[in-house]
Amino acid sequence: MSRNQFFFKILKKRFEIQLTYSIMGTVYLILQEGSGGNFPIEEMEKEKNRHSFSGSIGFVLAAAGSAVGLGNIWRFPYLAAKDGGGLFLVIYLILALTFGFTLLTTEIAIGRKTKQSPLTAYGKLKEKWGFLGILACLVPVIIMPYYSAIGGWVVKYLLAYLTGQGSSASADGYFTGYITGTAEPLIFMIAFLLVVAVIIYRGVNHGIESFSKVLMPLLLLMVVGISAFSLTIHATDESGVTRTGLEGFWIYVIPSFEGLTVKGFFTVLLDAMGQLFFSLSVAMGIMIAYGSYVKDDANLVKSINQIEIFDTAVAFLAGVMIIPAVYTFMGQAGMEASGPSLMFVSLPKVFSSMGRVGNLIGALFFAMVLFAALTSAVSVMEAVVSSFMDQFHMSRTKATILETVIALTGGVLVCLGYNKLYFDIVLPNGAHAQVLDIMDYISNNCLMPLVAIGTCILIGWVVMPKTIIDEVEKTGCRFGRKQLYIVMVRFIAPALLVILLLKSIGILTII
């Protein structure tokens, strides 16, 4: 045998061995990943290049920022006042630690396990369940336009208080006059949307995380400060009755069982459960997107606990901010307002009643609301942008531009829905609606419960809870509520969600 033949034989043998190892490694990765139709090397490279939060603090603040939005500020206090004060708080807390915890844990774990956005994550868990990702992605697509419009309203009111026009903002017809205008609502909506788009364009670390680390501490500081002030106020009405913020606080926290029936209890239960969707940002793909940016060595149990605590505290403080102030200056009747009427009609009247300090408090309040709206809007847009990036292999720049155009188009329709495109229809649940209300109904009343039900079925009965439990425990952390999680995701949560869906769409009327 010649020297060249000998070396050729050695090289051939090495190549065969290397090829065998490569094939075996690829087969192993395919089996490990469940294939999902993706080439393993591509998947590995994709996951390697995927951005991630720098640490747990960044993730918790971003997730909490998503959770702390307009739903906490204008919906939570109203529901608490309507549903027996402390009774609502107790039920909400129990649901947050059980029902909310289950959905939050599931979505964050799905995101980290798959390293995918909501549009593609479900399909990677189970190929035939990819449709659930489409539904989950539709929610933020629908929400972003009208959230931008409402964000524009907040900007308008903040500017009014910053320029000393708080008394004008409290006048009858001010809010209606503004939203029925043509130019101003569009301008402020576009301004709000562009700020959100710039943050998303900057990416996970330099955009979302950096933004959350600055804004969330400021937001919390403002919430605590305004809450403390709200407890110190007092006022005497025309009939000579003096009310204090502390009296309003006790109305807020002390449970009221007066006239409570079985139907009334279920109403409180479903109200609290519906509020959790807003409070925790679940069933809209956001937590899956954020979960996909969490590093594999992060302690999910600790992070989820921190998000629960942060969100519940801010939701409670939102009530402390608003209920005592409204009660002091407007009495029990003033606490019946909710949504836009609470924030843009009732509260400006409260600030006006405070005298000279009211303009300052109003400015601080709407600055706080703007921060909350921005952090939530950022998470909503990111859920869509990350989905475009994963599904269509777009760059972040192109995906951000596309979602901005979609949100802008929808936002224009929402703004024009109060003037040029105005109409009034009755929804299946009996509510009167315009463009914004229809979009809100479709996303919140229909799609979100459907997504949550589908997620529970997928995890509880198809891929099994162990899939999520293993992901949570893979860093060695103890999953203390493991058994609770299994029972909730398989039985209790789906049952409650079906009831909520039927009630939301107007089919279930007995409770």
C-alpha cells in the first residue's frame, strides 16, 4: 500500500466516523425537540441568536409593566366599589394566587421552553394546535389600535394639566368634545403609537428592558404618593356633610355582604376573574413573548411570585388612589363610574374640587397613567412584532414597521368611530358599542377566554402538565404549588373559563 493510499484510507475513516456522529446527533435533537418540522441546526442557531432579558429584574419589571395598565387603573377600582369592596378584594386575591398563577405560569413557561412568540409557540408544543397561536396573536393585533387611541386621550389630558388648563378638563362636555373632534385625537394617537414603536424598534435589552427599569420605579413611586395623598383629603358638600378619604378607604377594604345572593357572589367571582386577564396580561400572547426572552438559568418560580405581588399591590393601590378621592368629593354616587367616564370625566371633577393643588395632583395622576399605558402598549406591540419575526423571519425593523402600519390603520378607524364613522349597535351582552367597543368586545370577551380555554386543554390534557412543571423546575427550584397547578390547569380553570366565556358573550344570564 502506497503512502497516499494509506493517508486517504485514514481520512475516509475519520470522515465516516464524523458523519455517523453528526447523523446520530441530528436524530437525537430531532427526537428531543419533537421535530416540529424544523431543522435542528437552524433551531439551535435561532435560539442562540434570540435576544433575552439581562436578568430576572429586567424580566419582572417588563412583565409587571405589561400587567400594570389601564385595566388596573380604571377597571379595578370600579369593580371593587361595585362588588362589595373588601369582598371583591378577597376573591380577587384568592383567584390571583390560583387561577391567575396557573395562566401566568403556563404562558411564561411555554415561552421559555419553545423560545418562540405566541404565533408559533403553540405549534411547536403540538403541531396540530398551531391555530391557538393564531388566536393568541389576534388579540394584541386588535388591542393595539384602540389602546393607542386611549393613550392619545391620556396625552391630551396630561398636557391640559401641565399647561394649567385642569379646570377646563373638568368641564361638562370636555371629553366628549375632544373625542368627537377630527384632528386632535388622530395627532395624539399617532404620537403615542410612535413612542411605543421606537421602544420596540430598539429591541429587548436597549428598548423594552431599559425602558421598564426606568419607568416602573417612577410609576410605583407615583402610585404610592398619590395613594397616600388620597387618604388625607376631606371635603364638605353643599348640604354640610363632611367626607374624608379615610372613610372612602374603609368602604374600599371592608367586605360588604349586604344583599349578597348566590347570583351576586358568582357575579363578583366572574368580575374578579375577568379582571385578572387585564391585571396579569394573560391570554393575549404577551407573557409567552416575554417568557421566550427569559434565560434558561432564571428562577421562574421566584419571578412569577414577584410579578404576582407587584401586580396585586399596584391594583390595590389603584383603588386607594381613586376610591377615597371620588368618595370624598362626589359621594357614593360618584363611585359608580368606570372606564373612560371614570378617568376622563369623574376624576377631573375631583381634581377641580381640590382647589389649587388639584392641578398638580391631576398632572401627576395623568403622568402616572401615561407611564402605565406606555409599558402595557409596549408589551402588546412586542407580542405582535416577535410573532412576525418568528413566523415570517422578518428583521425587527421590518416587523415593527408592519405592526405600526396595522395599528395606525386601526387607530384611525377608532378615532373616526366617534365622528365620521360613528354608529351605535347593541352587542350580544346588551352593551351599546362603537368601533372601539366592538374591538374591545371581540378581543376581551371572545378571543381571550377562548385562548385561555384552549391553553388549559392543551397543557392539561394533550401535552400534560408535566411539560410545564419540568420547565419550571429545570433550574432546580422548588415548585411549591405544583399540585395546585395540576388541579387548576386540568379541571378548575377550564370550567371557570367556560362559564366566563358564556357570560361574556351573553349566553349565560342566570348568574
